[in-house]
Amino acid sequence: MGWRHTRSERLRLDAPSAADLDDFYAIHGDARTWTYFPAGRHATRAASATKLDAIVAQWAADGLGYWAVREQESARVVGVAGCAVPPGFSWWNLYYRFAIPAQGHGYAAEVARRAIEAAHDVEPERPVVAYLLESNAASRRTTERLGLQQVWRGPDRDNPDPAAVRLVFVDRTPDDDLMARIVAFCEGP
């Protein structure tokens, strides 16, 4: 099954294109969607264009990536979510970010379930990994409800906030190799 265009219970999930740039920037440029990691905000439309180009390339390389998430009835883009293999990594990264009016409706869990299903279909031997900040209780609850297990907790080395704590969740019990790669990524050189 191709995953470029699919649906969840209430949402349409489409591989994004350049036509989605304005919506992509509206979500990623809104400081309110970056409450837990303000440094991640896209300060310019060009930053969103660069990220969108990378997502389009991930779809081409892996047959899966982050979707433009649309409400089925309105077709309005309300989020960006899915699983993709970040450059240089060996696992699927589970990601979701939603516009403020779309938050609190259970969309993240709905899309994440579909994304994990897609990742297991496309390349089941690749684990699905979710990174989140400990202070983001809603994201943590969503991840735990999905059945992912926490395998790492420690400082968030790329965060300008020195007190930030990063949590890592995985969809399976990690073997020693995967755990070593996760620790190396989290702790750095």
C-alpha cells in the first residue's frame, strides 16, 4: 500500500508539496506551537521552505515521511505529522506539530497511530522512536497511550535551556545496538 495519501478517522494525510508552504510556515512559525522548545520555531518562511524540501526528499528516499494533516471536511491543513528517517539515522522518527486551534482534539494520537502503522508496513525492522521534552506532559501522555516505552531520560544537549530534559520512547524493546545508538545521539560525542 502506498502511504502518500491516506486517511485516519477524521483526517486526510497527504505527502506535502510546495503548495503547502504557507500552511507549513503558519504552523512552524507560530511561537505558540513551540512552547516547549522555542528555539525550534521557524523564524522565516525560507526556514520552513528548507524543512519542507527535506520532507519531500524523505518521501522520495524512503516511501514515507511527514504528512500535511488536513481535516477531512474542510481540507484545511491543521498539522504536520508522521514518521520519517532523519538523515544519518537508522530509525523512524515519530513527529507531530499542530496549529493551535487543532490542539486538544486527539489529532496527534490519531495520526501517530496511522504513522506507526505506515512505518511498520514500509520497513518493519526499523524501530519507531519518539523524542520529547519531559515538560511536555500532553505529548508524553500521547506517546505512552500509543504503547511506546521510555528507554532514555537525560539532558537535552541541543536545547538552549540547560534545565531541559529529553525523553526517548521506542515502539519495541531496544537491543544493545539500538540503545547504544540512542545514547550516542542523545549524549553526543
